[in-house]
Amino acid sequence: MDKADWIELTEGPLPVAEVLAWVVRPGCGAVDLFCGTVRDHSEDRRGVEMLEYEAYEPFVVPSMKEIAHEARRRWPEIGRLAFLHRIGVLTVGEIAVAVAVSTPHRAEALDAVRWSIDTLKTTVPIWKREIWKDGADWGLGATELSELGDVGLSGT
Amino acid sequence: MATVLFFGPARDAAGARSAIVEGTCVGEVVAATVTRFGEQFAQLLPTCRVWLNGDPATPDAPVGIEDEIAVLPPVSGG
């Protein structure tokens, strides 16, 4: 079975229709695609208009490759896998992240996508700044950066 | 001496994207950033991870001018 991965960090719109078509494999009866989109509020911040994402760019793709490798170890049934993240300024409704996998049956696809997006959000060096009508600040609910298979080191 | 990069809230707190900071190991460089960048940065630092050239660093790891230390606050991708 074709086991290709599509892993990308980009400033342009995420080509999710292409991703969806690309992950389909003859041996896979399930495709799961998760998209994270820009929301117009965040806890008590109303009227969020834009998110600006920044990244420690050279290490985003390697970090997503590690997640892909671990996902394939946990779910060897995965056919194709795609992790795409966007950086720069995005407006409400735009897609910031896309995770897609194909597997022979649905349970593995759903589980693998859920695990992958949860892991991506805690192990990939990306930050978002929320911009609303009368202010801007870094995203709420940020998570201390974790290492896959390593607890990392705190700063002091 | 090493180049230190600051991301997200750490960049705001330090008031800089990057700086050349004195020190012969990661721990010394990080300690020097606390002195140099003030209280707001010092408060954020314990929540940050510190990487050396793209990998998690230990405080005793030696550094030189070619090395890149990154201060990575809690992440919020996705």
C-alpha cells in the first residue's frame, strides 16, 4: 500500500480539497479530515477578526514528521497521511491547520486524526496572536511545549 | 556567547526577536537573558522550553557564537 506523507508549512491558503483527494487510497475505506478554522471569539474575547500565526519555522516540518512517524507506529494501517499548517495573518473562517489520514476502516482513521491534532497542538513550535476590534494579544489556552517521548526542559 | 531567539509572548516580553547573549553554556546564557530583559521576561521564562540548535537543551550544554538558543513559550498552534 502507498504510505506517502504530505507535510507542509505554508503562508498560502491550505489546499484541503487537494489533500482530501490525495489521501484516498484503493485499499482504504475511510478518510478522516480535520480542519481547524479561525473562530470569531476566544473565551471572553469577542469580535476576534484575525489570527496571526508565527512559528520557529525550520523546526515545524521536522516536528510534524515526528508526529507522523509516531502515528504510523501506533496505527500501522494508515495509508496516506497529511499534516498542513498555515502561518501569517488569517481572517475568520480561514483554515489554519489540516490533518487527514486514510485507513482501511473508520475507527483507526478517526483515532489517528484525533491523536495527531491533539499532539500537533502541544509539540509543534507555533504561536497565534488574536486580533480583535480594540486589542491584540497572544492566544489563550496555550500549552507548554512537549516533546514526543521526552519531557523537555524548563527555561531555568 | 550565543544567538538567542524569542518567540510569541517571549518576544514581546523581551522586546526583541533575537539577541547575542554572553555565556559559555545554555544555563549561563539563559541566566544572562533574565538580567538583560527584565521582570516580565523573567516571569514568563519558567513556562518556556529552551532548545539548542533545534533540540531540547540541558543547562550545562556548551555554546559558542555559532549556536542558536530558542526560548519557546507555551504553544498555541492549530
